[in-house]
Amino acid sequence: MKNNLRLPKIFGEGCVLQQGENTRIWGWGAPGSRVRILLREQRCTADLAFQRRRPDIVLPGTEEVCQPDDGHAGMMEDTVLFTAEAFCGADGRFETCFLKLAAGGPFVLELAGEDGQSLQVREVYVGDVFVCGGQSNMELPMRRVRVRFPEEFCAGGAPFILHIYKVTEHYDFDAPLTDHMQASWQAAVRENLEELSAFSYFFGKEIALQRGIPVGILNLSLGGTPVEAWTSREGLKDSPEYLKITDHFRDINFCKNLLAKKERQEQNWYDSLCRQEEERGKKEDWQPITLPCEFKDTLLADFCGSLLLRKKFMVSQEQAGRAGVLRFGTLVDSDEMFLNGVKIGETGYQYPPRRYPVPEGLLREGENTLEIRLICRYGTGRVTPGKALDIIWEDVCRDSWIPETERAAFKAKKTQTDAMRTEDVHPARIALDGAWEYRILAASEPAPEQVFLNRTPTGLYNGMVAPCQPYTVSAAVWYQGESNDSHPADYAKLLGGMIFDWRRGFRNRELPFVVVQLPNCGVDIAPGDAWPRIREAQLLAERIPYVAVTVNLDLGEDNDLHPLNKKAVAQRAALAVRSLVYREDVCWQGPRLQAVSRQGNSVRLTFRQGGCPADPGHAAGCCRVFLRESGASERENPRLFELAGSDGVYYPAEVEIDGNIVRLRSGQVKEPCAVRYAWADAPGKYLLYGENGLCAAPFSVRPGAQHS
């Protein structure tokens, strides 16, 4: 007999159930039948991280290791923790609740139908569950930040229970799905670490260590996606212009024809490049160029097509033959790299950092040649300034660029040479910046505009968010906004709509939300003040109850849309969760603007300590603020505070700080009508900080405004 008793994928092996709440369990069985659900302790050895309800980990700031409860060492006796019954409806769906489970595990989730059918899920834990949603900076895997955090890989992952529910991209424009097409729980251990979301990993790690309980993360993220793609039709009811877009894509034939048309256009464009390259042959019409650089500052300004970059460099006898890695920052748009005529790597789009292994024996003594076939799609080509361009040899454990399959061979070779190595004889790197030459292979019109159906409103909500609901979670963290910078005026309404939408779907009208405000960035951004306006819209979300916004202006990279320091960003979000969810007495944010007033030709700003618990004594508290840059004087003009008169033209302001009071004046503005702070994509190194080491949020206001 066919077993039609099943659970959605989210209740798979390794899942984490929410503690202390009515934890919803749902699935499908024979229509009209009764299903019995129970949670029991899993037979296991005492050396697992969690037994029953006590963690076997060392908590921060202590030397005590929590051991399993007495009488539970070795093989555990079966103990049923909770039972429930549910009836399947006409569609076969059932739903029930476990009431306020206590943290612990591993457990076994068992289902039994009255017709004798059964189902068992092992390695189930109970702890705190969080949703981590957004686009590429939320999705960014640990392998991309390995160079920054090698210790995480050396340690082999997390020494505690952290599981991340990884959902594969899927969109649907017709209706919300009832289950994910492809998804699974993954433990944060060595074999899984490289592909786990870096933010989710560091955030979950911080919570697990702070609370001493299992943590589950539902990672709902995909690069290049706007907020409206993660929102349901109900959530977009106040933005009908976005729903009109979706209506076109509900026609499957329309989608197929559109994709086929774009694929043909893309292939024709690329084929044209290849034909031109073949016709042109190997003409030696090389031109000089200095790398790294923005092509807009060279003779290649607005160039679309393909070109060849070439550099000849010298290799010493000691360097010859050694395996290493070529680091080449990021390029716009796609590349193929050849070292001495051998292809060593390729990347199909601009964002991933280029780190290509140099095989043993490829570098030769004397002159070597590096060639790069670079395709520039839209006239915005570059070899990104500020990135390392070199060949390096470093310790295997400290560097992530060596693939797992090559690590043993690399380490063996390194061991053989380290005994004789000195920095004088074996320089740590071969520099590849400076003088290069290029020749054009093929010139063209800009590439056809690409179509990404996953960016269409409602699609990702239906395919990735809806199947998670109504899984019981404790809070949500949202890290997104980059892909909405073309319409920043809409973002406040769209973000608010999504927050209420998710709260409705997760059946918690007070579901805490932490919004990660965009950090500083100076590349690949829409012109104008789009990012400051997105940050402003994100901050406005705090007007919604149970929403916190973390400020990260000092955690970005001016030359990279994907900064590596996801650990610090995640820790700030975790700090906000400690206040918002766990009601801990912690300050999770820097100074907050409280009042603005004009005094003659100057403006007075009053700040309070932000991000404190909802306590009158804290909320009204003052704080000392100061401008900070390593090695810089506070008296230097930071050029981050600006004043404007009635003409709306902003000028840098002179800054005077006294405790929590900041006074501004400008000789070019006699009657200030507006003031702004850090109103730029990448505002610079000078920022306003509080005594807790966190910076103030950017703002643009008029004197007389009052702020909470």
C-alpha cells in the first residue's frame, strides 16, 4: 500500500524546533484519517553536543562544561516528551502543536497513521529558530570569506549545535507552494561549512554561544533580488503597480517565450564577438594600460566587447615550479585567465573574487606571461582598484583559495620547501599590478539586457517563503536593499509591507524583525543618493513595533558590493536580537538623533544613546559622542556633516562636539534650513560614534524636527 503519510521538507533530519512556544507540526496523510505525532529522545551516546536539555559546550566566560543529566550517559532509554493527535482534512493536510518544548536534543519525531503507516525523522533538536532573509550579502557563502576568517575552517566548523535550512532557488507566480522543491537542513560542520551562508553562520554561532541552546536558521536568500520578490500578493496590495508586473508572468507561455527570446539575443551577441575575434586574428596592436583601474578613466571608456590584457613578469629560480594562487580582485564583467598559455580559471560575472590555483610546475624561471580575455558587457569595464593583483604562497590553513582536492599536494610541496625558505630567497608574492598592455579582440554594442524571473514580485515568496510558513520561529533578520536602489522612494512602503506580510504568514503579529542597514559601498551603485535613501527607508522601519535596525556604515568596503566582514555585521544583528527577543539589558546601537534646532547661523544636534531596552531611564539617557578615525584628530573637518540654505545646496559644516551635543556652522550657509550626516554611498572613514563603539545612523533633516 502506498504510504501517503509525509511531512514537508522543513521537518527533515537535523531540523530545529522552536522552544517555549506552541510549535506547529503539519503534513499530509490519508484524507479523513487520524495521525498520532510524538517526540521522543533519540538513543545516542553521551558525547553528542546536546543530551536532553543541557549543552555539552563551554559557554563564553566560563570554564564549566555542562554534562548530560545523571543517568543518561551511554545509551539513552526511550522517553516520550510530547504526543499529539491530528485529523487529515479532505485535502489530506493535518496540523497540530507541541506545547512549549524545552531546548535540547537529539530527538526523534515520529508519525503514525491509523492505517498502520508511519514516518520517522531523527536528529531533531529544540532551540531557537530564526529566519535570515535577503539577497546576495545574506546568501554569500563561507568560502567567499574564508580568507578573512580562516580560523573557522581550521576549527572544522561550529563546536555547538547550529543547523541551517538551505533552500534552493525556486519561484512561482501562480500561487504559494506548500513545500519546497529542494531544501535540507545542514549542520555547521567542516564538510558543509564552505557553502553555508556566512551571515547565518556567524549570527547563529553568536546566539548559540550566548544562550547555550541549539539554533536553527531558515536561510531564505538569493542574490540580486528586490524586496517585492519576497512578498506575497496580499503584502503588495498597497503597491498595485508591482502586482501588474507579476500578472504578466503568471502566463507560463509568456515566461517561456521571453526567456527563449533573451537566450537567442544573448547567444547572437556572444557569437558575434567570437566571429570578430576569429576575423581579427592575432594582430599585434597592443596598447599600454596601468592596472588596476576603472576603464572609464582610460581609452577604453564606454568600451563594449572583448579584449585581451597581457603582462610579462619575471620569476626567480626559487619561485619557479611552485604551486600557489593567482589573486586578481574583481573584474567587470567575465574573464578567462591563461598563465603561460594554460587556462587556470574563469568566472562568468563580475562579483566573485578571482582566486585561481597556480598548478605546480607552471611557473618557469625567467619571463612568464599572464593573459586575460575580458568581456565588457555594458561599457563599465574595470579591474577593480584597491584589490590585490599578485601570485602568493602562504600557509595552507590561513588561506582559502586552495581547493580541498589540491590541499594535500600543496601542503606536501610546502613542507619540502619550507625548511630552506627565507623571505629574501622566496618572496611571499609576485606583484602583478602596474604596467600592462591590451588589444581589442572585438567591439560591439552593449550586451542585451538580461532577464531574471526571480526578481519578479511575489515569485520567491511563493516558491521559498510560503513553504516555511507556518513554521514557528522566534525572529527574522533581513539583509537586503541593494537591488531596490533604482526606486528608493518605494522602499519604505515595500519593506513595511513585507514585514507585516511575513508576520501574517508566520502567524505572529509581533514577530521581532532586525533590519540590517546597508553598509558603505562605492561601486556598482545607481547614481545619485539612492543608497542613503535606502538606508533612511530602512531606519523608518523602526516605527513599526518590534523592529530594530542595525547600523553598519563602518563595515563595508568602498570597492566591493560584498564586504567580507560578515562576522561583525552578524554580531550587531545578534546584539539587537538579545535586546529585542531576549530582553537583555544591552545597548545594540550607536547614538540616535533626538532633536535638531537652529541657533542663528548654526545648527544644534542633540543625541541620545540608541538601541537600549524600552526603559525610561535608558531611553532618555544622554551619551557622549565623538568623531573617530584611527590616528585622526577630532578637530579635523570630517566633511560628513553638511548644511544647506533655502537654495538646497549643501556645504561641509564645521563641527564642534560637547558631550552629546553637536554644533554645526558653515561660512557658506548664513541661514541653515537643512542638515545631513553621512549622506553618501561610501561616506568616508570619519563617523560619529558613541561610547559603546557603534556609529550613528545617517540622516537628512530640517531644524525643529524631533526624533524618538
